[in-house]
Amino acid sequence: MTVSSKTKCTMGLLAALALAGVGCWIFQLVRGLGVTGMSNSNSWGLYITMFMLFVGLSAGGLIVASSASVFHIERYKRVAVPAVITSIVCICVAGMFILIDLGGIQRIWRIVTGPNFVSPLLWDVCVITIYLVINILDLVWMCGKKADEHKVEVLSRIALPVAILVHSVTAWIFGLQIAKAWYSAIMAPIFVASACDSGLALLLVALIALNAAGVFKVEKSLIKSLSGLLAVFIAVDAFFVGCEVLTMAYPGASESVALSHMVSGATAPFFWFEIVCGLLVPFLILVFSKNREKTGLVVVASALVILGVAAKRVWLLFTSFITPNVYGAPGIPAGTATAIGNPSPDVWMTLGTYAPTAPEVMIVVGVISLGVLAFMVLSNKLLRGVDGAAAR
Amino acid sequence: MTRLAIAINMHRCIGCQTCSNACKMENNVPMGMLWTRTIAENCDVTDGAVGEFPNLTRTYLPMACQHCENPACQKVCPTGATYKDDMGRVEIDYDKCIGCRMCMAACPYNVRVFNWNDPNRDPDFNYGDKDVPVRSKGVMEKCTLCKERTDRGEEPMCVVCCPTKARIYGDLDDPNSEISQIKRQRSVRILLEERGTKPQVFYFE
């Protein structure tokens, strides 16, 4: 295979960023999670936000790929291979974020020796593992030496429910917590809906990029058709978000505190960005047939959808950490390194606050770079020169 | 069965934080964290009051693990590091904790503290009860109801040291214990009762 010097340059840059991320992760392993912006009052941060985002991005790709096979949508079968590649890469990225977030990764084998089957985190570990295996089998049977369409069809019937389950379980990590505003039955449907729209948006961006790079040929009509599907997914997502917000707001009871942070407080910029730029604008772009024919507009809309879902992860996660259920001064002992170094003002937190630190951001950039790099390598190896139809 | 618990007399609590210090000293709790703390409820400043002068109220609320009968933290722990023992206490097996902080998100009372860094102590050595295990970086900890003391039949350190005798320790399953009598006879407040975690710790006037 031949790779242009421009591609080589990009790959080199991505590899350097990934290495810098690994460096920061080693720093975090040595010093502890105290190098991040997390504290006792805001105990999950950017890693968990990214974990949620990438599980969604992954599930979306596989849902499209396996639906094509299960429901015999012939024209979508063409994009199955790139869809499974994005799916594999994103689920690996999501898994890495969970591992990076662990404070005692050296004791992780305890999950195997003494699992607590009631814990949603254990369900997540199991489902993600199954999901990854399905993805890899899918890829092997699609374009390996032993390509076998029948096996792919059978596997797709398992892959589709597992892809929906993988995102539901991720939602239940949050949605089953009585302690937080996350406690809501709509959490799983919302997560699946945002997985579908962000995942499909990522697939569209990937397909257009692959087409532009000459790695994989995609017809305009297919892009147009997928964009129409994306508009539907956006509408479903918006509907669920609307249901949740109305249910939070109407009684004016305990959830109104969280709601006020969401619509006019610390997480409001993210909430409104998602509503306006992540749902409304891309929907208005894609709902018109003419716009779906313009590749540029499709890319803009898809990118907005992905950013909007990322913003949703932020408001969803952090809103619940702001006001503790039992509120009062001095508050919660922060437990962070800065609090220990400067006890008098910093040790207490009445409200939960959070800002990512430089090492934390660098680790996230590194992991994502590694993901993009893996996608470039895999798509160059598996798609280049092979026409989509031939691959199936 | 035994259900060990603490009852806190809100009328007697003066918000002196002696319980916090007694607990810290007994349990080798590192700098920057506490297993029990006393907040002025609904105030945004320390020792503040609620209302408008001259109609002010102040409620001191000592907060530590509530040793729930239906502990949200224990359910979500993927490795079973958090467990409910046969004395009714919610405990942590530090060797099993992988530092995922699920329990921290699940606890409605924000009473868990995490070792974000290597524990830092001032003075620079382990203090407190010799039987209390030392916790390392990356594990969760919280009030154990002074497991080591209560195992020996002694009262928890916060109960012993409270200068106003606001804390009463005992077994809720023993109908004749002082704590059981208080729970039956006095008007009792259960923290966040509507969440259904069924705390064993309770407050009374």
C-alpha cells in the first residue's frame, strides 16, 4: 500500500500526541488522580465524559452496519466495513478512558475474582467485552481471508441488540443512582438516541474524509440517504431531551435545583449549545433535501451533532455534582492536593466545582489521537483499493 | 442480628467539630479529608444562620456514613469492596477497591472520601489506633463506625469524645438499648428518608 507524505506527516503528529498522552498517564499513575481536577465533591470528570461520548460514537456505527444486514438494506451494506472500523476504534477509546479513570488499576483483577453482579459497572465491563469481540468477528468475516456473508448476517442479529445494550448499560451507570438528578428511566433511551445520532454523524464525517482521501469511494446518493436518517435520529434525541427537561421542571420540586444549574447556571452554556447547535441547527440543515446533497453542509451538520452530544455529556454529568443533597457550610472536604497544600480556604467545597487540568487534557488528547491513528491505519489497510461492494 | 448505629441529639450538638478531630486522630485520616464533619445546614458560610435578623435559626448537622440498611454504595461496587457486615456496619475492604468511585457517585450523603494522592499526614507518621489499616493512594474510605473499637466492644471515638454527649451509640436490634428506646419514643429525623436508603444513623431533638 502507498501512503502519501501528507498522511505520513499526520500520522507522525498523531503518534507524537499519543506518546505525550502516555507520558501524562504515567505521571498520573505515579502521583495519583490528584493531578486531575476531580475532588470529593465532583468525583468524575473529563475521562467519564469522554467515555460516555465514545461509547455512543461506537454504538452508532455498529447499529447502522448491523441494521443494514438484519433488515436487508442493501445500499447501507456498502458502508458496513468503515462503520465497523469506527465502531472498534471508538469502543477501544472508551475502554481506555475507563481504565485511565481508575484510581487502583493494579487491583483491576478483583473484578474477575470477586464480581458484584448487581453493579452496573460490572455489567458494562461484560457488555463492552462482548461488544468488542462481536466487532472484531464482524470485521474478520467481512474482509478477512475467510469472508463469509452468512456468518455476518447471523452475527448482525446479535450485534444489533448488543449495540443498543452497550449504551443502555452505560446509561444505567448513571440512571440507577438514587443520589443524583441522573435518576431517570429515560436515561437509557436518551443515551441510545444520542448514540445513534452522534455515531451516524461520525460515520458520515469518516466516509466523506475517506472519500476525499481516495481510500474508499462513496456515492453522493448514499451520503444523502444517510443524512436523512441522521435528521430522524436528531429529532428522536431532541424529543427525549424535551421529555426529560419537562419532567424535571413541571413539579418544581427537588429536581428544580439541578434544572436551574442546567438552564441558567454553571452547565447552562453546554445545555444551550446542545439544544441550539447540536439539535436545532443540524436538524434544520438536514431536513431539507437540497442541503443533504451538499457535502460541506452535511459535514458541518454532522460535526455540530457530535459536538452537541459531547456538550450533552458535560451537562448531564456535572449538573448533578454541583449542589449536594445535604447542603450546608463548610461543605465537603475536597481531599485534593491543593486542598492539602493550602488548607484554610481550599479544603472545603460547599458546591461541587470542576475544571480539567493540563495533564488531564493532554491524556484525553493523546487517547483520541491514538484512536484517529488506529482508524487511519485500519482503513488504509482494509479499505484502500478495495471497492466497498467488493468488500462485501 | 446486630445493627450498630449512632443517634445524634441535634439539640445538644454545638458544632464544635470535636467529633471530626477525634475521628481523624483515631482512624489515621490523612490531611484534606474527614470521615465525619459538622455542617450548618442550608448555610453558605461556616457557622452561618438561616433567615433574616432577628428571626434566625441555625442547625448543626454532623454528617458521616449513615450505615444504611439499603446502601446504594454497596450495590454499585463492581468488586464487592464495599460490603455490609454482620454487625450492620457498611465497611470497605481496601484491598479490593479499584478506585472507580461508583460508590462516591451513588452515596446521597457525600460522606465518602477518596485518596486522590498519596496520603499526606501532619505529623508525618501514622497516628491513631494500631489496628486501623493504612489506606493507600487510589482507594475509597469513610466512617467505619470505628470498626476496630466496636469489634473490641468499645464505643466509637466520636461518641466518646463528644463534649455535650450528643451522640448515643448502640444496637438497634436490642429493644432495651438506649438507642432503640430513643428511636421508639422520640421524634426522629432520618436524613434524606425519601431516597429509601434506610440509614441506621438518625437524628433526634
